[in-house]
Amino acid sequence: MTRRRADRGRRLLWMCLVAAVLLVALPAADRVSAAVAEKRLAERIAARQEALAGAPRVSIGGFPFLLSAARGSYPRVGVRADAVTKEGRPVRASVELRDVAERGGGYTAASVDARFTAPFDSLGAGLGAGATLSADGAGRLRVDGELLGLPLTVVAEPRLAGRTITVVPVAASFAGRPVDPSGPRISAAFAARELVVPDLPAGLAPTRVSVGETGVTLHARGSDVRLV
């Protein structure tokens, strides 16, 4: 009887040890598998997007990853990348993909939300020497420069209509005094800043434009998007 109890005790001990090892090893193996998949997906994206500057950073959400991989679907995939436009303007891209499923040798996302941010220092060309761009703290664009040797400040709102972005002055001051932002000189300067949004990756459609602390961001969305 005593020997049987000892044998059962040893078996129970081994079962506990195996369970403990699995509890430690499985999450580690799951994370390693996810990292490998993220690297492969990043390489496929880099191979298809010529505008990228360096390798994109991919994160696959959801745990356990191995279960999602077995199903061929992932609840969330995030992509961060640096790119350069045809005009040589640097852009930071941040893309969130939801319900990504493997289909026909590729992947399809049920929905995609993307943000393309151009830093302020890349948008100042043509504003004049010494002119600077920044956020005004209320979601608008602030332009500081000089006119006739005196300080000129213009606050403007970027607006999106279809695929066209315009920058509309809403407030201005010259030498510390308020001036009409719709005056001919200011209006003409900003009319030249109109921009038509080029075709976006994966057929995404622009939805709005915003101004943040790091630059001007174009927001875009798509559904049933075919990926790499």
C-alpha cells in the first residue's frame, strides 16, 4: 500500500512538473511563432511597397497566436512604416487591420484604418525663408513668418473634399495686430497650397485631415481590403 502511494505521489509530482514546464514554455513558443510571422509579413509588405524607407514594423495581436495561425485568421494586425512620397516628402504610416483572414494564398482584412502623417518640417517648402509650421493647440495649423521684416502669423484649417486638401486661413495677425485672414495676399498664398491626394495603398479612401503635435495627418479607411 505504501509503495502504491509512493508511486502515485511520484506520478503526480511529474505531472505537476510537466504542467509547470508547459505553462512556461507555451507562451514563449507562441511569442516566438508570432515574431517569425510578423517578420515574414513585414518582408512581404516591403517587397510590394516601393515607397517604404526601411522595413515596416508589424505586430500581430491576439493570444494564443498559434490558435489564430491554425485558423488562418487574426483579430488585429498593426503596421508601422516610414515612407517617401514621389515629391520626396517623408511620411509616417500607421495602419490597423481588423479580422485578417488568409484567402487564396493572400490575406484579406475586414476593415482597415490608416493614418499618414507628414512632419511639419517637410511641409514648409514655398512659405519663405524662416517660416515655420506648428499646431495651434486647437487642431489647426499655425504658420509663423515675416512680411516686410515684421512678424506675420496665420492660423488655418486643413479641409478635405473628396480627394482634394485645401488649407483655409481662419485667423491672422501682423506685427501683433489682428488682420483679415481672407485678405487677397493671404488668400493667394494659401490657395497655392491645394493638394490632390494620390492613390493610397490597397485602395484606401481618404476620410479626413487633422493636425497634431507631430504634423499633418491624412486619415483613410477601407473594407474587405486585399493585402499581400
